[in-house]
Amino acid sequence: MTPETTHELVLAGESLDVEFKGEERRALNDRDLVEAVVCLANRHSSRPGYLLVGVEDDGRITGARPRHETGRTEPERVAALIASRTRPSLACEVEEVVLEGHLVLAVTVPVSRVPVASSDGTYLRRTLTHQGAPECLPMFYHEMQSAQADRGLLDPTALELPGASWHDLDPMEFERFRRMVRESRSSDRVLVELPDTELAKALGVVKSDHEITGIRLAGLLLFGREEALARMVPAHQVAFQKLEDTRIPVNVIERWPLLRAMEEFLRDFRAANLETEVRVGILRVAVPDYPEAAVREALANAFVHRDYGRLGAVHLQWREDSLEVSSPGSFPEGVRLDNLLVVPPTPRNPLLADAFKRAGVVERTGRGIDRIFEEQLRNGRPVPDYSRSTGAHVVVVLPGGTANLDFVRLVSEEGQEGPPLRLDELMILNHLWLERTITTAESARLMQRSEGEARMRLQRLVERGLLEGRGEGRGRTYHLSATAYRRLGLNAAYVRQRGFEPFQIEQMVLQFVHVHQRITRKEAADLCRLDPPKAGRLLQSMARRGALIREGSRRGSSYVAPPSDMNEL
């Protein structure tokens, strides 16, 4: 830890990863120090944590008090203290850093794959309040299970439920599973012919040797009777709500097994999901309010990836301008908003996820989020929004409203004339429809890939005649081509985006001078839609050729017509 790095942490303030412990009023004893380290170790983060002793909660640097009989603090002894009083033992890096003339004790807490306790059995976890402020709370057993599930170390749905028996499973739900397998093209057809007990064994949702000796959580979630789910899985609920301003005309909250919930929700969704038709050549393409494939994947993801140790329901909420799916629990470890599209599949409940895949309910590739994005874009809608997700809930919002039918037509025509547009290409085209221009770096951030991959996608769209590039090197930008604008019915927009030819620009400047007697660099920039430096170079070039005369200097300069031109006027 350098003084510069430590100072940056202080300026940024306390967060999920950074804790301040001031000693202005009271020295931090060994127990409090160890518990602060335990709390940081048990947070939901893939980055190291930092404990800064000698920094007050408000960010004032007051310095750490000496901890040892030598009259100073010995970092190696502090590290040994932490290692001896944590279970499992944590190897922290401890350093002294001088900030503003004060010694600050900086403790770097490594990421732990398992829950950490103090040697006296205290478990604490660091989390954020609803106001975004960090705090330390007791860590309960179900939260330890959730933390291990987030890190791929435990499958909660594979745990056996004490007291559950075969009689708690509903034969009708086994038949529902078989019907879903028969109706899907990507399911495991071998499962159709198996009797109930063999089907449960094949899915791994029961514990058995020759006979069934226990029911796992996944078995009850898939095939359980409602009364059994209410008794043994109290955290499980599903809710379908239709919201109209402050009214809730539809409000269904049940404890159905998951496959029944999928069918019931999708049936109600289909009944209210209207379609608009767009003509593409001789074909008619139906554009729904919300693409069913996207809703199905979002709902299945919520059931498969939710944290069944947390109270709360999986909600499907239909609002006037959007459809929202939320589920209890955070993203699994390593999954963030900026890598959703590229991070490897990381199911929180692998056994349950495998059953959904074998039933053909979700993508067997594990790339359901890609499907949600692609379906939204192909149907002329904005991309899904996960930004409202927190450490307690994952929320995906599918924007609704009026579909961009011209965009749907363009995408459909491209699919008829050549290979279908890929998700990355759809995202670039959608961005250009909204923002008009894009750079390679912006494309990379949008696609969550490297700039090299983004450059390849951009070039592919150029070759398909959908994009044009301007400029060179890192300053190169891309915009929709004349053909794309024409197919979207926006011919004038292409001219505005492409810009004017040099001769046209000069004629515009001369006409402005003819009417207003003079022109400044700022006026030329506004008139010709150029950045100020480029507008300045244009005026200077015209002055060198005698088309204009410069008056004044620096910021106060302006340009007028030559005397001969003035006489002609």
C-alpha cells in the first residue's frame, strides 16, 4: 500500500470494501480489530478489503495509536494476531502508511472462499444499508449457505430436507415435467418414458441407493405439493402482478411448484400480451408488446438463481411501460453489471438449473441473458436493464412502449438476405439509432468485449453496408450508412449525420457573412456543426485564400468579406 493508494481510499470514503476505524476517542482493542477484519472477509465481493486504522468515519486522518510495548505498532505482530484469532486463519497484509503526518495502519483483507469467524465463534458480514452506507451485521447460518452458494461451493437445492417424504411430491407435477419435455426441442427426451421414481433419481432430486431415502430441496421445488412447500420451504413464494398507476387489478401470490408457476405465469402473460404486425417483403412479422422468449428466460432465471434462504417472492410485475422480474438474492460471485454478457454461466442452484435445462425450459448453453437481450432488440425494444439490482435482489426490467417497427423491418430483411445479425451487432445498431455515432472503445464497453473484437464487429457491419466510418486511428467514429438510413425512412438524418461537403460548408459561411457582415469561430462551429478547432482552421484557410479577411486577434477575432465582395454587395 503506497501513501497515494491509501489516500485515494480515504478520499473515496467508506464502502463495501473499505472500513475506517478512528482512534481519536478510544483505542481499537484486539477483539474489535479482529471482528472488523472478519466482517470485511465475509462480504459479497471478489476484491480485497481494506481496514484503515487511524482514519475517522468522516475521513479525517488522526493516526493510529501505538499497539505494542515498544511504543510503536509492529505490523508483523498485528498480522500474526489476526491469523491466530480467525477461523479459518486469514493471512492479512499489514502496513504502516504516513498520511498528512500521521501513521495509519492499513490492513489488506484477502478474499475468502468460505465464511470466516473469530476464534471465539463470532460471525459478522459486511453489507450496505438501504441508503448505501456500509455496516456490519451478525451472519446467520442460512447466510453462510448463501455465501457459499454464491461462490459455487455449495448447492442449496441439493440439500436433503429433514422430514420430507415421497408422499410430499405430486404425481401431477411429474406429468407436467414430461409434457414440457415432449413440447421442447432442446429437452432430454430419454426422461419421458421413466416412471416417477426413476425420473426423480435421474434428475438427482432424491437421495437413494435402491430405494428413495430422502427428498432434496430441488425435488420439492419441482414436484412438491403446495402444503409441503408452505411447511418446509417457507421462503418460497411466486407473485404475478399487473400494475396500473396505483391500482393492482391482478395480484396472484402462491406457493406453487416451479414448473406450475412457469405455466401459470406465462398463460396470464400471453392473455394480456398484444401484437403489432409489420410487413417485410411478402411476409408479416408479429411484434409483441414483450417477446415471450425473453420473459420466459427472465422468469426461469429468477426461479433457478434465486436465494432460497432469503424470505421473499419471485415477482413478475407488469407495469404500464415495462415488465419487471425480481428475485431474492444477489448476483453470484464474479457476476457484475459490466460483464453480464460474457461471464461464464454460474448457477447458484446447479441441480435445479440442470432440471430446468433437461426439461427444455431454459437454454441448455446457459446463455439465457443473451437470449433476453437479443429478443428485446429484434423486437425493436431497448435493451434489458439490470441496474436496479442490489445485494438483496436481482431485478431485470424489460422496457415496453411503442416498438421501433422500422428497426424490426431492417433486422428481418437482413436475416432474409444473409446470416442473421448477432447480438453484438444488434446492440451496435440499436446504439446508433439512439446516439447516431459510436467509437471502437464505446462499442467494446457496450458489448463487454475487447476493442479488437469490437473492431471486428464494426467492420462486419461496414461490409454488410449498414455502417460507414469517419476519421482514422483512435479518433475513428462510425454511423449508420445512407442505405440503412433510407431503409429506416430517415434520409435527411443521414445528411445531418454525415455532414456537409467542404464546398457546401464554405458557401454556408459566405452566405452567413453576406447576411450578418462578419462571422466568429463559435458562430462558424454552430452553423456548420463542427467542433471549434476545426471551425477555426476552416476560417483561417478561407482567409489565406482571400475568401475572407481576419479582423482582431485571438478570442476577439472575426472574419469579414474582402472589400471587392463588399462593393459587389
